Amino acid sequence: MNSYSITALKKVFLIISFTAMIVPGYSQETPEYDKIVTSAGVVEMHFIGHGSLMFKVNGFVIYIDPVRSSGNYDFLPKADIILVTHEHGDHLDTALVANLKKQGTLLFCNQNSTLKIPWGLAMKAGDRQEINNIIIEAVPAYNIVNQSSPGHPYHPNGVGVGYVLTIGGKKIYIAGDTENTPEMKALRNIDVAFLPMNLPYTMTPAMVADAALAFKPKILYPYHFGETDTNEIIKLLKDSGITVRIRNLK
């Protein structure tokens, strides 16, 4: 074989090898994520979709409202902790929860969710747990204005919960389905907040801005925002000192 043929074969081999290396990155549909630095290590915040999130710190995995229709879980790890805000189908997927469970997995949820997942541990507003040096606090999540019919809010007070996680000194607030309640606006020292922005079930951009300006999270992620124009919340919080990040969380 002449030197030209050997050179040509080397080029083909290099092309094939490079292609083989980059294909998995496109074939595995893993969600985008951001990182925050804490004293306990770097926390990865994965945006699966809608109300579904995954946090990971030092290999410890926390899911919030995992639902199969929100995104692809095929390449994601099993759960150490699962948090469920309430029992509605876009926040609680019993089959997926069973699939994410491993030996030692803990699930914390509102009381109604334990009717669907009996091994879940119920939390009500004001309850506190500490697992692996991560503090989990349940806070109220409910509607004040929006109702399915007179006297019937989409999310009644005392049923669902949101969560404040403290990881390495950083506080992350996941609001669940709620409006800008007095309890939300009374929160303090929140580093990252996930606030729902989707009518008729949760908040308008103006309601989200009202809450955010009250408790001043450093970073705000609108989530399960559906078809809401996210540019509105960016405009409303311009020059507020709050960093608004829009991610794939319809």
C-alpha cells in the first residue's frame, strides 16, 4: 500500500472516531441545567420541564414533582429524595416515582399525595426535615384569587405545599402551584426561587413580580409558565436587582 493510501485511511479513521465521540451527546436527551456554588459543594439545578426539577450535589439527587410528560428521564439517576408539592397529575406521576425509587429513597409530599403513594411521608406547612445535611421546610401553597368556580380555588389553602431547601447555606424556594400569598412575601434570604406563572391556575407576571419584589430572591426562575409571555416578568423586574432566568420550564 502506498503512503497516499495510508494517509487517506488515517483521515477516515479519525473522522469515524470523532463522530463516535460526539453522537452520544446528541442522542441522550438530558435537560439543561445551571449551577450554584454552596459551602456543601456545587448544586446542579436541572430543568426537566413544567414543574419538574432535579437538583444534584455531590452525587446526591433530589427530584421535585417528577412527571414523565415533562421531559425525558431515561438517562437520569435514581432518586435519593423526591419532593411532591401536591397530587395533581402534572406534579405527581406515580409510575415515574416508582421507577425513580431505589433502596433508601425518601419521598416527602402533601397529605393528599400519600393516598396515591402510601410510602410517602406527609409534610404540612411549617414542617421541617433534615436529610444528609439538607434542610427541607414545607411552606403554604394556595390560590387567593383564581378559582374553578365560586368558592372553589384551584389550589385550596392547607392542601398543597412548597419547599425551601437549605443546601450549604444557600436557600432554594420551590413554590409549587400557588399565588403571591402573604406567607410567600414574608420569606427572607432566598437565593434562588422557582415561581409558577401560568393562568388560570397560578400567577400572572404582575403577581410574580409583586411577590419577588417583596421577598427579593437573588435569582428568579419562572416555571410551569405554559404560554405566558416571559418577557413580561423580565420587564417588570428590570433594575430590581433580581436576576431573572428563563429556562425550558413550560
